Amino acid sequence: MRRRRADAADGRGKTSPVSSVDVARAVAAILDDPAPYIGHIYNLTGPESADLDHFARVFSEALGRTIRYRDAPTSERNENFGRRACRSMSSTSSQ
């Protein structure tokens, strides 16, 4: 059974997800002609800043099913991350 919940330890903070395609285009432009960009700092962000409840609603609408955001305590996230990392390492070492 698939989970239909996005857990994160982000509280009520906002985020601005950015497209990896947009980042790749920006990097390619800089690498193609770096001189104009030397000494400049660019904050690459997505077009919309919102909390994760908002993005769960956006995903729900796009996928046609309910996605819920749950603010997981940091300790729980760290524990789950450690378990997944160990499983991942054990599955790759047996190949």
C-alpha cells in the first residue's frame, strides 16, 4: 500500500520549490559565458513561496487523489532517514 502523506520537519515554514530543469538552464548559461556572472550571487527559487500544506493540495489536485502534509518531529525524521539509509546501503552491497 502506498503512503499518501508527505512527512517533513518543516513546521509552518514556507518553501519555493525550483525546477531542476530551470537550475540546469541557469548553470548552462553561466558555464557557457561565465564572465558576466563573476562576483554575483543568484538565489534560484521557484515562482511561488508557500507552506507544505499548500503544495500537498496542489499535488492532490494534479494527481486526483488526496495528499496530506504532516509536520514530523525532527527526531522522528532523523530516525526514519537513518533506517532508510541503512536499508539502501544493505541492498546495494548485496548486488
